[in-house]
Amino acid sequence: MKRILACLAALALPPATALGAEPLPNGYDPIGDAIAVMIPQDQADLPTDMSLKASLYHAGRGMHPRDSIGCPVAAMRTVAVDPSVVARHSIVYIKETAGLPLPGGGSHDGFWYASDIGGAIKGHRIDLFTGHDAASMRAMATVNLKSVTVTKVGEFEGCPPVDGGAARVADAR
């Protein structure tokens, strides 16, 4: 699609008057209008992939049971972020976690909820909450935490589901 748009934009057509036609009223540009219809006006709404370094955390060692927005932390759903990189209340898709086994059975759908922040989470980093003890981190053993692909796919209100990663995302854009 981008190649087609680039070709259309680069296409040099002679002015309408050179072809013997009347000039178009008010500077009407049919090719420009066709391109504008194909390109969303608000580029911020387009999903963009980010490559972030990930770390894992669990509820052991006296961790607070609530995230930074006051909700219970949700195993395999809560992600701590730097809000200057990923806004809180964002639903993100982490490609590398899709298909991982869940504590209660089934497979992870890859959707996580940015509802927490952490003192060590600065810049292009995220921290994935895996569960209540160190054993909960085993499911993530195959994930390359040096670089995970994170895509913002929507926003949520209220609290993330506390389902061990079993819920499907219904309100993603």
C-alpha cells in the first residue's frame, strides 16, 4: 500500500489546462484527495511495534499486592512500564508471550495491561508480572527478554482482569 501511495504522490500529471480542460475549481486535487482518504489523519492511533527490554517479577519478597493505579496485580496480565514510553491504561500485545502456557491451563493470548510502574523501569523497559512465586516465571523461560516486541492495541478503564491470563481482550481497538 505504501508503495502505491508513493507512486501516486510522485506521479507528475500535466496541468488540466495543458490537456485542454477547464481548471478545477478551488484548487481541487483528486489524486491528493484519494491519497488522503487512504492515510489515517491521526497517525498516533496506528499500532507501532516497539522493541523493549523485559524483566520479570512475582509476588514474593513482600511485593505490594496492588499496582500503581490501585488494582490487584494480575498474573500474566499486569505489566509495569515507564509512562513516558507506554502510557498506563494501555493494552499491549507482546508477540513473544502469545502461546505460552498459563498457570491455570490454556495458552496466553499475548495481551497485557500497563497498570503498574516501578522504580527500576526507566526508558525502553517493561516488567512482566508472572504470578505469586518464583516458579511462576518458568513459563517465560523460552522468551528472549533482551528484546520483546510490544504493540499498543488499545486502552482499558478500571482494572485488568485477574484471570491468570485466560480472558480474551474485548475492548482492543
